[in-house]
Amino acid sequence: MTKVKICGITTFEDALTASQAGADMLGFNFFKKSPRYIKPEDAQPICDGLREQFGAACPLLVGVFVNEVVGLISAITRKVGLNAAQLSGDESDDLLRELRGIGFKAIRPMNLAQALDDVNYFYAQLPTNERLPSLLLDAYHPQLYGGTGEQASVEVALAVKAEVPRLMLAGGL
């Protein structure tokens, strides 16, 4: 089953439009160096408004984090009322374990061998919640943690898809 996540939400109007268009997940970027960064205190009323408007039909609300400590991820997740945390930096499987099932990892492998190594490394910590992706696959970029608009190779995507229950693709779609 295909699911869609619209990332980089910064306004209620964009969140509402994406939700009405059928997005399954909305991403709020809490990485300060991102051009789509949103402060937690600005994300909270957007998320509150979506839950009020859509109730149980509200898309999953996902915080995007890069190399952040688990305490801050947990605090922002609680404050904003997020359903999940996407880890898009150089986080370890231990950090995923500490998030107790609400986190999923974004990988940006340089090649097929690294992609399969990443799958093996993170496999034990893949979320069991079927509403969340097991892993998010993005294109490799040496200086950026995502949002490049570039595509991962089809070969890598197919190989990772064969290894995980729920793969999410990002970048240049």
C-alpha cells in the first residue's frame, strides 16, 4: 500500500491543504539549519488545529530531527503532540531503541553495499507500528541531510524494499 508524507510543513494552510489532499503523514522539520525549519511553539498550534479538524482521520504528525539528543526529541514530540520522529542524521540504533517505537531512520547510502549495511544495522530497531515506515530511503548527498530533490537509485530502492516490511522513498519524486 502506498502512503504519502508531505514534509516541510510550516503553516496551518499548507498542513490543511496536504491533509485534505489525502496525505497520510505530515513532516515538521526541527533541524535549525533547514530552510523549512519550524519552531516547536509554532508547530504545536498547527498540530492541535489538525487534530481538532480531522480527529481520528488526522494524518500522522512526524517530527524530522537531525543529530539531536533523545531528551530533546522526546520533549518536542510531547510538546507538539507528534506521532513519530524521523531521524535524518547520523543517529545510532541505540537512539532508535531509546525512542521506544516512535522513531524511524532515514538512510542516505552512497551505494548498494552501504544501503544493505544500513538495513542490517537498523533492522532490530525498525518500528513495529504498521502506520510508520520501517526505513526512509533518501538520495545520498555529501553535505545535506535530505531535502535535496535528488532520487535514490532504483537498484538501491529495490534492494532495500526487499529487506524491510515498509519502505518510504524520499527525494525527487
